[in-house]
Amino acid sequence: MWYLSLWERSFAALADELVRADSLGASFVVTHTGTEYRDAPERTAARIAEGVDRAWARASVEGVRLLLENTAAAGTTFGDGPDELGAVLDLLDAARGHVGVCLDTCHAHAAGYDLSQAHVWDELIGAFERCCGMPVEAVHANDCAFAAGLHKDRHAWIGDGTIGYEGFSHLFRQARLKELPIVTEMPGEVPYKDAENITRLKRLRDACAEPSERA
């Protein structure tokens, strides 16, 4: 019997998700990049880029973009921030021009970017543009249940974690993040958790808006 490796199953599954998204008319598919290549950690970025290229060629879609999401820097995960995601993007071939980045706020905070601080938002968004050669294209807006830099990926409701309301207000003061799609991924009961967290974000957005932008 012929067995596919985990790596082969992974890019096949990613190709399937791209096809599904394209058939649904979705704009993006967001994915984590996985873990370090155990046999040769120094080749991790190249290995991931090759898998993305194979998935893209296999899916053969045009109407959807693939966004690589940053991780919380826990264990052997890869893609902890702009440097590692940029390394993957630099090595793409077939998928070049079709792949961007998605910022997960909880993951960034857990990885050591203290998003309760305004200057950290400036530094992080600038680093994505510099290292990845492009701006962030979507945001997963999630508060973090643990302190910055502890590498614990535990989402909290907006304002209830260590990023806090003030930290998320800095998101809406970032001109480079305006008009981006924002997704929440919170624990709790649906639909209440989603409605409540979206309401909190909208209140912060409206409070940070210029007078000319207010309805």
C-alpha cells in the first residue's frame, strides 16, 4: 500500500481548500505554515514554499488569494512573525504573486509583540511590509488571555485580555490597516460571542474615526 507523507497530505489538503474557496467566491484562504522541517530545520522556509507552490499548481485557481498567518511562536511552529513569513514568500515560484499575509493579533502578542503599546503596532506593521514586501491583507482580531511573550495561544474576548481596549484602539489608528477584513475567533457560544466582539470592535473603530469618517 502506498502512503502519502504528512507533508504531501498537507499540501493536498491546502489545494482542496483553495478549490472550495474559489467555488464559494471567497476572497482569501488563511493558513498557518506548520512546524520546522524536522530533518533539516534550516530548510523549513524552502520546504513550506515548495508545499505552497505544489498546492497552488494543483488547485489551479485564480479568484482567491492565500494568506499566511503568523503564529504564537510556541514549540517548533514556523511563521512566528514577519521574518519567517517573508522567508517563505521570497522562495515562492508557482504561487508567487498569489500569496500574502494575515495578522493574528493574539498570536503576535503571544510571540512577543506587545500590542497594548501603540509603537509596537507601528513597528510590527512596518516589519510586515519590509520583510514580506507587501502590506497585511487581513486581520484576525483576538485578544490574548496571557501576557505578551509567553507563547500561549489562548484567545480572549476583545478588551478582556492583555492587549485590552486601548491596544485594539491602536489597530484602528493604523492607516495601513483601514478597510481590511477583520475576523474574530473567540471562545464562547455562537452567535452571541461573535455579535458581542464585533460590536466591541465597531465601538472602538467609531471612537477612533476622524470626524469626516463618522456616520
